[in-house]
Amino acid sequence: MDAANFRFDHPLGPIYGWFTADGLSRLRLPGTTPRRRLALLHSSANDHRVWALHAALERYFAGLREDFAAIPIDLVRHTPFRQTVWEAARAVPWGDTSTYGELARRIGNPKAARAVGQALGANPVPILVPCHRFLAAGGGLGGFSAGLHWKRELLRVEGLHA
């Protein structure tokens, strides 16, 4: 299957996605500065993954519980540590939060809270890997690659108040 690009119109601006043959490899929220330039084409109307992601985002932003499990994700170009962090982050369900330290404990590396935070900050597919659900140890928001306004918005969508 050829790579397909994706656009989802959100009130805060367009959300762009890039698929490889194996799955979604990048999702960019409005207002973020890309780490590298990626070609931007129109969405591929004939790619079922584009339709599935669009429908899942529609449900998500409508406030309906969505886990994005049906969307294939391609993260093989990243380090094994980051892949482990991102996979463990996906286990935190809709409407729940955790801390960077707790995630470090879940992956068997309790002293790696800072490294876990850095891995979440480098997450190439926010929302699908729900890095917005992770807070600092004291309950503060911590950081978010797309800006704290997006972290607050995503938590709000899931019924949480930041």
C-alpha cells in the first residue's frame, strides 16, 4: 500500500497525518513546529486507513470514548526505549491520567521518569499515543509538544479538568 497523507479539520486548525505502508507514522497538531519537513499532499480518498483515522478522530473530538486500536501505527524507526514508553502509554485509558514516574515504574525502570517525559515529548503520534494523559509528580501539567493549550483541550475532551 502506498503512503497516504491525511488532514482533519479541527476548530483550532488542521491536524495532519502521514502514513507509511505499515501505519500512521506522524500526526501533527496545529501550532506545532515540525522536527523535519514532510511533503504535504491531499488525503488519499482510496486508503481505508485515512477514513478510519478520520472517523476515529470525529468520535474522539465528539467526546466519545475512542482508543484508536483500529489504526495501525508505524513507530519502528524510533528507539526501543521510546517504543516501550509509547506502548505502555497506550494502556492508560480514556479519561484517566498517570504520572511520568508511574509510567517509568510500569516499564520496569522506576528511575527513568525524566527519560519517560522526554520520550513522551518526542511522541510522533499524539492522541493515538495519549501522552497528554501524563502529569508531573505534583499533579502539574508538565509539558506537551503541541503546547499546554492542546494538552488542556485533549484532557477536556476526555472529561478531565487541568
